Amino acid sequence: MNIRPRRNRMKPFLRDLLSECSVSANDLISPYFLLPPHEKKSPILSMPGQYRYPLKDLLDKLSELVPIGLKGIALFPCVPEDKKNVKATESYNPNHFYQIAIKEIKAKFPDLLIMTDVALDPYSSQGHDGLVDELTGEILNDETIEILVKMSIVQAQSGADLIGPSDMMDGRIGAIRKGLDLAGFSNTAIISYCAKYASHFYGPFRDALDSTPKIGDKKTYQMNYSNRTEAFKELVLDQTEGADIVMVKPGISYLDIVRDFKERSQLPVAAYNVSGEYAMVKAAHEKKWINGPMVMHEMLTSFKRAGCDIILSYFTEEFLKDEFFV
């Protein structure tokens, strides 16, 4: 045989030289769950190794990770029930613990990228990403956008680098872009949850934030996981409306959408390696059914191979430390 592909696989150094993609700290954003300052750090049982942090403990954690290469974080607030209401008014309160945390993290780590979350579900007593019509149960699109714009401006004022609308309301990217520009934040970027699917992989995340919808589900605004071409419409809209980065969520089961986005867009493409994906690897490793560290590396590499420029992943800390349990 003249052609033997195995020749290029025979030696470890040759395999490394010919590796087509690899993951580095520059590719990763680490999500964190933020508690009010008076509460204590608490483990998330459905996500082994992950915690809810009050600001003091989160600053300590970042002091440990930034020196070894952490480049960016995504913050999600754990809002107490007594601060939630049907209008989600705490979402744009400039004195809310979430805004204060952004300011303090940016002051201590000015070169650390801070990505925020723009959606009503952490602040809503209904648990939905948008306002709910009390008579019909419909998620109100245009009325929700008004609040999302307020949220985005307050987060930008607090020092956010990346505004992350995760709500999937129609037209919100254009409205947020206009609002930020008018408020003097034309250099604040938007990372759009462009194709966010109505997935069953979000369970541990909703456990962490206690943000499960009280009535109904999110299928009228999050995308049908059976659909691929529908994502192209969302991509075109978000690009036209002014998104700077487009994201696919979840990740590992949606790499075909990541590849589609990479081939059809000149914008950077991100994916969210979500809580359920993380939890499955952890659980299988604990059962000794898989080698957790190797699966982690394989999973993250698959995102890069599909075309991701950015990966949001709960594995970031373990990747930086080159270990699986922390």
C-alpha cells in the first residue's frame, strides 16, 4: 500500500504536530452563580464541584484562578424569593447585589472579561425569561424588551464587558444595541444567545438559580430542538440587529448548529457547555464508567473542532488546573 494514514499516528510527537485544533485558556469563559453578600457559599448538589458564591468568596476564587490564566467569567444571580416579583424590577436596580458585584470584580480584576446575563427569569416570581400576561399566560415580547434594555444599560454602567441576552425575545438585540448606544456605551459588546434551544439539559442550572417556571414552559420563546434551518433566521436577525458574537446553547448535542454558524457568519461563534452536559460527565466519572478528565478534554476539543471561538464551560477551572475534581 502506498497510502497508509496510520503512519501519521504512530508517534506521540507526530500526532501532536498534526493536531488540527486544541483548547487553551483563551477559549474559555467560566460561569459563576452569585449569592447576596450576607449568604454563605453553598454547593450545587446536581453539579458536583460547583458552588453558589457570595461576592467575598467569589473574589477569593478569582484571585486563585486569574493568575493561572482565567480570561473571562459569566455571572448569574441567585435572587432571593422576597426580591422577585411579576415585573422583575430588581433586574435593573443599580444597587442590586449583582450590579455591585460587577463593579467590585472589575475594580479588582480590570483585565478579566465580565459577561452578564440579560433575562428576567432570575428576578421573576413566575420564573420566565419574559413578562407573563396574568390572564392568558402568554409571554409578552415587546413589553419584556423594555426591561431588557434597562437591564443592559445598568449592567454596562456597572462595568460589564459583554452583555448576554439569553431570553430569546424577538427584536431584543436591536433594541439593546440602540439603548446602549444612546446611553453612551457604544463600545460595550453584545454576545447573543442566538440559537437557544428548549432543552432538557438545563435542569442543574435551574436548580442552582431556583428559576424553574412556575407555570408552563419556555417552548414559546426557546427554539424547538428538532429544528436546524430555523437557527439561520435567528442568525441573520441577530447579525442585522448588531450582535458582536453569536452563541449556540446547549453545546455538545448542537455542534451541527455551531458548524452551520461558523460557515455562514463572519462573527465569532460561542457555545455554552451547559449544566446537564457537565453533570452527566461528573456522574459517570463518579461511577467509574468513564475517565472524566479525558472526556472533559475530548468534549471541549469537539467544540473547537466544530468551529467555536469561545466556550462557556463549568469545566474551565478544572481545565486551568489540569485536574478533574476541585
